[in-house]
Amino acid sequence: MLKGFNGIGQKESASGNQYLQVFSTLEQKLLPQKFSVATVAEIEEAVRLAETAFDAYKILTAENRAVFLETIAEEIINLGNDLIIIAMQESGLPEGRLLGERGRTIGQLKLFAATLREGSWVNAVIDTAIPDRSPIPRSDIRMMQVPLGPVVVFGASNFPFAFSTLGGDTVSALAGGNPVIVKAHEAHLGTNELMASAIKRAIEKCRIPDGTFSFVIGDGQVTGMQLVKHPGIKAIGFTGSFNAGMAIYKAAVNDRTEPIPVFAEMSSINPILLLPGKLQQDPLTVAGVIANSITLGVGQFCTNPGVLLLIDNDAAGVFIEHLIKLLSATPPALMLNPQVCTNYYKSFENITQQNGVKILYKSNNDASEYKGSAALLQASDVDFINNPALQQEVFGPSSLIVLCKNESTLLAAVQSLQGQLTATVFCDVTDMENYAACINVMSNKVGRILFNNVPTGVEVCHAMVHGGPFPATTDARSTSVGTLAINRFVRPLCFQDCPQEFLPDALKNENPLNIMRKINGRYTTEII
Amino acid sequence: MLKGFNGIGQKESASGNQYLQVFSTLEQKLLPQKFSVATVAEIEEAVRLAETAFDAYKILTAENRAVFLETIAEEIINLGNDLIIIAMQESGLPEGRLLGERGRTIGQLKLFAATLREGSWVNAVIDTAIPDRSPIPRSDIRMMQVPLGPVVVFGASNFPFAFSTLGGDTVSALAGGNPVIVKAHEAHLGTNELMASAIKRAIEKCRIPDGTFSFVIGDGQVTGMQLVKHPGIKAIGFTGSFNAGMAIYKAAVNDRTEPIPVFAEMSSINPILLLPGKLQQDPLTVAGVIANSITLGVGQFCTNPGVLLLIDNDAAGVFIEHLIKLLSATPPALMLNPQVCTNYYKSFENITQQNGVKILYKSNNDASEYKGSAALLQASDVDFINNPALQQEVFGPSSLIVLCKNESTLLAAVQSLQGQLTATVFCDVTDMENYAACINVMSNKVGRILFNNVPTGVEVCHAMVHGGPFPATTDARSTSVGTLAINRFVRPLCFQDCPQEFLPDALKNENPLNIMRKINGRYTTEII
């Protein structure tokens, strides 16, 4: 059923003579399908098509683009169980999880479609002319967000649907009016091919310009870098490791005549602050909720809680003891691919070798069957504050307890934290008052701050921020989940003294899209 | 009256032993006042103060910050005529122009104050909880924009008030809740000192945290770079040359552990497209308007029209002839400083030496008295398209006519354009229809597109975009003029399941600020 082709616009293309295959941790073998690595010429053609498609795609109406996104969602459903079977084989993820992730991916497409229909996301701002102003008249000045141009997307292995070929980056770029070229993730090339076929059919059905979507097969260093450095590319979305993200980011700035924005979501240890009032009340329940979050999906989430900060006291002792019990009762489970599994044990090992790190729990299982086992480490406040190596992400079901002597070392530990996607505070009302400074400092470091809840499970909604200060991402001013993600691939364009009939609908006097606009400083849906 | 100190927080400081002096093109001499170059320790102290001030300044109410900005405006007025006299001496700009610019600077402060009071700029988005959703409940998720942290501002010499110490970068950063450290522009150190004294008094009067504003004296390579590379700095605003802007941008990405955003406004040649219908109707008026724009302020504007694209025909001939006549009737005038004047003639000379460039008009005046004379060059469509050197900015009263054979070479010339702050189209309705493709491509290249009007004179308003694709700026997703500039120095922060009493006012159920918010996908000022 799979073909192993690249998708260069609507064309299936396999002109190269190199191939990739996918290793299945589920079947513990290399899968038979060969995928053709894109040639330099195929990549060049994908960019050329995207550039041509841009001028036609960007002027489609919001309604056209909304229908397009909804049609993609339908076509994903039409892929039926084949999609789930291949994704299970390639990712080792269980059926239930993949069905849920498919639902999320479809929901995401529909939410962006709804956002396009509502229309106000273009942030229309209008200052009307004042012809009789002295000493000089004021012009008519109007602005709105417009798309950047062809976007390259590098997906993640841990969400083969929701953060890959048809994930948030692709959907937000398409919603904003940008053609997309996906560098297919090497860990799930079959899943990529099926997802790409859904978008291909939607392009055909909705008569979207050819070249609005392409995907190419190959590795990051060669195939990926050819795209990153191509002058036709105007922005990049990436989810993955710190090293790969930084290589792309630096190439986009240093190895191009025209630097372009890179939205790389990289590494985060998602600190949890366990404040004493809350912990005192119910250490067992808190331990249960956190154990669940650490081991959910074999810890293979970018929001996995990798560090737990708490003040040393009796309740902390009870909490830690219970957490160890729960983690040791969690059976090892299949990881996504050999690299993820190897990296998990390697980065875990690296933390254990740091000064003062104590292993509280570690299973005797090893990585022979590509399974990840839960683990718990402990370090002192002083060691954590003085050693940035303890802030390295361990991608898997492990966490580090930082035992703080008192309120002031807890604050110092929080101050020493690098940028994060999330921080969580377990607290009662008294804690929130007593530790206000600590929570305030914590909020400077993160894209999302949670209260008495766990960071895993990122809601796709309008208010979500899945982003945060470096090294969590390369651009804290954006999110990769939720409808605000559309802002990454657009820029403001201002029209001065443009005749009504040539203005985009969003800026016309009669407000034909009935959107919320800022007119002379006041928000309104009124006509002018 | 001047002291020559650095302003390290509220403290006057001059602990170094190096000094700068300002050369006055008006008086053709080095001015006597010595300004103390900041030491490494003074710069370090300025950053330390800014970091400490941040946590206190960012939680001030919008009303506090609005009053602060208005108080700065009053204090500028209180500087009286001294400010104008020193600025004239240091910049060579005439009194009327400086009075106008002071008005613009004050108006800018008041517009940002009004934006803070209106309050909706924080872009509050709220998705309320759905506790009974299955399979899992939805959390309460709310987001708003929050400040980044200490911002460094590098001002421009051509607007000693509106784009310097108290210019748009400083005002938008302060409005957003960020402390600011200004690297004082070496060409107007006295003006900087007076402007800084106005903000110092406002900080005192409004009890703003010490360290919210500092300024340091020194050059870009040493003083500037120490700031750019300091881990305490979270963003940079810059207006100036391409080379200096790129040096800062690359250092901010490559020479820091944590890369930070750089908003550098650099170089732009602001193409004017003269379409045949319009030109046919009234070549003389169009020539008059354009000649004015080329020579306004001795061409020392970042929006100065540096290239005029038109199709060769009779009307074009009449237009060019008249433009030459008007430019040659414009007397040479004093430029800002020796560097600007030298660079003007040097970069002009460089263009004249390119293949096929014809000098249509050039005065016999030379640069001996630091005066800039108007000039007009001409190149063919083919030469312009094939030689990027013809797109180098010439900062001064000169422009290049690109004579195109026909519609298709005009389109090709537009396609070859690099990113620009502005593009202008002189057209009638028929032109707009006939050249729709050309105008569409042009809009991809610019931050602002104007119709039958000139790009010089940038309105400070809500809808203004003074920005654009590279090399006009390093970040096309922003503007340095108008209230949208506040978005450069903020980032989204998401609160999940945060108790009401601990939410910022902008996100509280009862909407105490009465701002426009997006609640469950719908824009409203309603309470929840």
C-alpha cells in the first residue's frame, strides 16, 4: 500500500537512488518499505512550486481556507484503520493513544477552520484619514496580518499525528496563508505518507494551488539543511532536540543572505513546585497525580515533569516515599524508537554521575527491548543551583527531586532555572501568599504556569501557550499549540491611502467579514 | 549646564577615564563638553539595577505606567528651549523641524499612555473550564502578554528625539513593562543627557523603581556589545546602519548562551512605482510631490524614496525632465554629522560606478561644509535586475530612476527587490487593475504600501507599520513606530487553573479593566 515516494506538490516523485527504512520497536525489526530520499532537484522543485503557489494561495478567502482544513480532517478519517495500524508499527504507541491523537489532530484542524471563519485573528487596525488636520492632514492608514511565504516544518517523533506532517505547525502555517514543505520525520515515514495523501486529496478536492503542500524524505543534515538555507523559504517550524533545533536556528541566521524566523520547540524540564501547605494536607494524592504525569506515555512528552522542587520536611518525606512506591509499580513500556530509548538511558546516566545526585529508584530492566522504566533521582538545593547539568532534559519517565533546606534556597533554585515550556505550582491559598515572590520569578521563566494540575496533556484551545523562554524554544513570543500559533507565520502589512475597492475585505469600510477591529483606538465590529 | 555623566539608574556616574565629544556640523567644530565613557562596572551595574527593577516595574498597574509616560512628556516640555538649542547644535537640524519632532515625541508618549489605559493591547484570551467534558475535563486556561525583561535601545542620529533616548523603542519597551538601558547615540550626547534627565525626574515623581531606566555612553563595538552580550538583557531595539544592525543581531544569536530577539531597523530604498495611467495624467504634479519627498530633511529619512520604477514613454520623459529641474533648484543643506555626509557621497559614488548607471543630475557642490546636494541617477531594467549593488541604500537626497521597457520587465524589477520599509504606487484605478500582479508582488516585500502619497512622514498611530522584510529589518513581524510596537517587547504567558484572586486583573472573571477579551472564541468585554 505504501509507495515510498516524495510528494513534490501533487506529484509523486522518487528520482533519487538512496532510501530510508523505518525500524519498528514494536516488531523489533526494520520494516520492509523503502522510502526514496529526495534529490537536490526534487527539493528545489518543491520550493519553486511553493513560491508560485504562495501568491495564489495567500489571496484565497478565509472561507476557502477553512473548507480546505475541514476537508483535510475528513480525509484523515477516510484513511481509516490503516493509519492507526501503520502508526502503531512505526511509533510503538498503543492504539488508544493514537486514536486519541487522531481526534486531537482533527479537532485542531477544525478549531483553526473556526478561527478563520470568525476572522478577527488578522488583527485589523484602522486609523481613518483626518483631511483637515493641521499642519498636515492625516492619511488613511490600515493594517492587518498577512502570510510570510513558504514555511518548512520539521515534525516530532512523539506525536506522529499532532506534531508532525499534519500537526500544529503545518495547520497554523496553512491557516495563515502559507504554503508548507514538510521534512518527513524519519521515524514514521509510512505515517507521513498516509497523512500527506490526505492533504493531497484535500488540495485536489478544494482546488488549492499545486505546491501549497509538499513533503520530502531525508535526514536533517542534508535534506533539512537544503530547505533551511533555501532563499525561497520564509520561516521554519521545528519540534525536537536542543541540538537539532539550534543547528537549524543558527543556520537560518548565519548561512542565509536573508535570515528567517525559526520557531524551534526544543527542551524543557517543566519544574513542579510543591509548596509546604499543600503537601502537608495531602502528600499521597499529590504523589499519585505526579507519578501519573511522570510515567504517562512512557514520559515521552515535552511537558513531562523532570524536576520537583520542595522544602525538606516530614510531609516531603511521606510524598517522596509514596512517589517511589508508585513509580516502582509502573511496568516498563515500549519507547518510540531506538534513538529515543538509547538517549533516555544515556541522559539519565549522565545526571546520575553529577555531584551529589542520589538514585531514589531505578528499575533493573535495561533497554534491550526498547522499553523505558520509571526512575527517580534526588539532589540538594546547592548542587542543583550550582550545576546546570542537572537541568539537562531526560526525555523519558524519570524525574529529579530537589530537596531545599528552606524558603530562601527554594527561591534561589527557582531563580537558577532556565526557560521552560511549563511550571506547575502545587499550593493552597496560604502558600500562594507566602511564596508570591517565588511564583512571580517562576512566571518569568515559562510559557505556561499551572496550579494544582499537571503539565502533561496540552489543551488545543485559543488561550494555550505551548512555548516559553530559551532553551524551551528559540522564540518565546509564540506558541506551537492552540490557535495563537497562527501568529508565527504572519506579519503586519500596512495600507496607506488605499482605495476601498482594492483593500482586503478585512480592512474595507463596510466590514464585510463582520470581524472585530480596532478603529481609531476603539475595538468594534461597526462599519465605517 | 551639561555634566557628561552616565545615568546608572538614578545615579549620575562618571568613573571612567575616557571621554567622547560631539562634532557640530552647524558650528563646524568639536563641542567643548566631555562625556564620560561608561566603564565595564558601570554597565554591569546598570544591568543589575534593571534586573532588580523588572520584577517590581512589571507588576505596576497600567494606570501607573500611563501616568509615568505622561509625566515624562511633561518633563520634556519643562526642558524648554535648552533642549532645542542643544539638539540644533548637535544635529544640524533646523529649529522648526526639531520643534515638530519634539511634538511628535510627546504625542507618542501620550498615545502609548492612552493605549495602556484602554488596556486591550494585552490580548487577553480566556477558555473557561469544562469540568464535565469527557473523556477528560477541560482546565481553565487564560493568556495575556507579559513583558520580556530589560531591553537595550540603540537610537538613531536622524531623529534625536523621536528615535533616540526617548524614542519609540524606549517608550514601547517601558509601556510594555520592561526596564530600558539606552546606549546613548554618540552624535547627540548632550541631547541624550537632557532627555534622560526628563525621564529621571519622572521616575522620581512617579516613584518608579530605580533601575527602570539607565543610559550609558560609549561606542557600539565595546559599550554596545557588552550590553548585547549580557545575560541580563532580554531584547534589543536598534535603528541605524545595515552593518551595525547585523553585527548586533548576529552577536545576540551567536555570542550569547541565551539568544534574544533583536529588532533592528536597518536599510531600505523605499521603491516608488509610477504607473503609466497616473503618470500620463499629471507628470508635473507627481514630479513635484516626489522631488519634495526626496529632498525633505536633506533626504535623511529611512523612508526616503531611493528608487523610482517606471515604464519608458513620453510621460516618463516629461516626468524625469521636471524632476531634474526641481532637484537642481533645491539648495544643498546641512547634514546631521560628518559620518552621514561622508557616507552619503561615498555610497552615491558607489552607485554611479555600477554598470550602466547614468547621472541625470548632480550638483557641483562638494561635501566640504557637510552639506548634502540632491542628485538623480538612472539605470535600465536589466541592469537593475541583475545588479544587487543598485539596491544599496544611499542615505541622503538622491534617487535612482529605473526605466523599464514594458510591463513585464517592470514586474521583473519589482520581483528583484529586496525587503523594504515601504513601497509607493502612483496609479489610477485602471493602473490598479492592469498592474494587480505587480502590486501584489510588491506587497510581499514591504511593511507598508502607499497609494498616491509619499513614504516620508511616518504617522504615529495604531495602524502604522514601520518595519518590513529583511534587510529593512531583522524581524518583519514587528513595527518600530505606532502602538503595535509594544508587541515587540512582550510574550504570551498562560495561566492554567489559577485561582481568581491571583490572576492578573486583565484575566479576572469580572474584567475590572473593562478590556476587550476573547472568551471561548468570541470577542467581548463581558464579565464571566
